[in-house]
Amino acid sequence: MKSKLIIICLLLAAFTQQYGQNKNDFSISLLNDEKVKLSEVYSNGPALVTFWALWCKPCLSEMKALNGLYEKYHSEGFSILAINQDTPRSSGKVKSFVKSNGLNFMIALDLEKEYSEMFNVQAIPLSLLFDRSGRIVYRHTGYLPGDEDELEKEIIKTLTEK
């Protein structure tokens, strides 16, 4: 009886992980005042959603590395949506950081922490890679130089999946 209960629990956990993760869809305003819907972003190809802030030094390093990946794979359908976690008081500095670093991907602000709560963000940077069906296929917290190599492998894998 115990083994049947364990099997049922494992099956439920697997089902929730496989099918429950694509329920997070939302619309968000970008720095350029455009509004995007996450499901529209990942329907064109894999999409990386990353949570970051200006006060987070690893985040700033990661943003520069992500820009390289974006430039390399954007033409194949890869997108990045970077959701900033700064306070309303410091959010004005985000545009100048984006401009001075030549970041070409989508940037949004999460001043009310609505989106970070949606994804249960406990630490930043947090990167979530969505496949074309909206499933989270890769999740990584933190950033050390070289982490982008592992992410690149996941992007390539997701780009080649049908």
C-alpha cells in the first residue's frame, strides 16, 4: 500500500512539473512603453526571462553576457525578457544602464514585485528558459562568469527541438 501511495505521489509531482509550469502567462510593459505578453514571446522560439537589479553585481555581469547570447541567437527566434527588480526610487537609472551597455533585448520593470512573486523569486539573478510551448526547461539562480556557457547549451537544445 505504501509503495502505491509513493508511486501516485511521484506521478502527480511529474505531471505538475511537466504541465503546471506553463500556466504563468502575463502581459508586462517594457521600458519603451510597448506591452508584451509572455506567451507571444516564447511562441516565436525559446525565451529567457531573467530577474535582475542594478544593486546586484552578478546581475550586471550577467546582463552583459546575456546580450552576447541574444545577439548570437536572436535571428533564430531566441528572445530575452529581463525584468528589473529595483525600487521605484532607483528605477530611473535602469534606462541609462540599458543604453550605456547597449542591451538590445526587452527590459521591463517590476516595481510592485508582482512578477517576481508569480515565479517565487527568492534570489537574483534568476533565469528561466521557456520552450515554444511555454514550459520552463531550464532554471538557474545566481551568476558566475562561464554560467552563460551552460545556458547557451540549453538555448541550442531548445532551438533544435520541434
